Amino acid sequence: MKRIFLAATMLLSLNAVHAQDYREPSKESEEYNHYRNKVTTPPYGLAKVKALIAGIVDSDNDETSALSPKAYAGLTLREKFTYHMIHAETYAQNCDAVPPIMDEQKKIFGEIPSPFNEKDWSSRQMDWFRDNQDSVVAIIKESALRSKRLGTNYKSVIVEMNAIEMIPFLQEFYLRDKKDHDILTIFLLFMKNNKYEPFLASVTNKKLYGERSDYGSFIDYNSANEALILQRINDFYKNRHK
């Protein structure tokens, strides 16, 4: 999941906002921004994993921040899950600051917020997620049911693994309180990434992922858009399981 392209799109967004147009977001919008950008910290071997991360020494010319193969191999599966969820091994280009989003709670975005500001998961980490997808999905479900939330790191890896088997769980989880609109974003990304033709031909796809879209592209959160996304993702899921 490479996010270097975000720098350019975010900078364009910043330049487009003139000083006289700036205004503070509402308290509700700020709270939702904090909610959707929060990561989930798994408890599995957390103290041990944090101590190992603290001991990582990066060389000046190294673009990675990774445990040694020996230390990594010494982690259990759940400890590796914790390690990956709180530490990305590859440095990414930093992005310029962007103005706050107004009424963020009233939007369904086309992308999931990055869990790591200046880093991204390495190929070793992505390979581990995919090689252990059944276990990763099971742990995420277990954690989400316990904490009653999905951090942006969990949502990001669900998309990266293309874990469409989680659609029924995610839908049920979303419908409990309809608070996390980024779960709807996961559904949009599933349909886009799997080239689901009814979605690719839609106005929603053109607005969120077309030539004029960027990382901040959104559609309004309302009952009609919500119902349409849920209908499409259920049709997509049924079509995949025929």
C-alpha cells in the first residue's frame, strides 16, 4: 500500500484553499476525524513487541525500520500481528499539512486514512498478511468484537488483503450503530479493486476514483447512498460466491 502519491494531491488541496476561505471545523467533525484516524493497538505480547521496536537501529542510508530476521522469527503469530499493526517497516514520503475537513462525519470517502504518517508496510509485512490471511481475519474479528471498533490499521489491512470474506461480518458490525462510515469505504474499495462492473459503471465510481478525484474525494453520507452501497456490496458478494 504505497501512499507517496498522497503528497501531491494533498498539496494541491492545500493550495486551493485561500486564507479568507478557512474556517474551523465543528466539534462533531473534529471528533469524527479523531475517531476515523485512530489505530487499534493489539494486546498480544504488546510489551515485548514495543521493547523490540525500541531497539531497532536504522542505518543512515536504510529506508526501512525492521526487526532483524532472527528477532522477527522469534515472535509468535499473534506477536507478529501486534508488531505489524503498530509498526510499519518502510519509510514513505512525508505529506504537507492539509486544511481540516468540514463536516467530516457527513461524508463517505473513497480512501481509508493511512495508519502511519511517514511509514508504510513493507513487502515482508504484506507477504505475512496474505500468507496468514485466515488468522489475521480471525484476530481482527475477535479484536473488533471486544473493542467495538475497527482502527484504521485494521481497515487498511482488510483492503490490502482483499478480504472479501469479511463482508457479512463488516456489514453486521457497521449496522450496529452506523458510526464508522469508513466501513462503507472498504466496500467501495472492494468493488473498485475487484473490478466489479456494475460499480465501475456507476456515478459513484467516477466521482471517487475518476480522473478528477483525489485522496479526499467523497460522496455525501445519507440514507440513499448508504443503501446503494450496501445493496451493491451484497450483490457483489453473492456474485462472487455463486
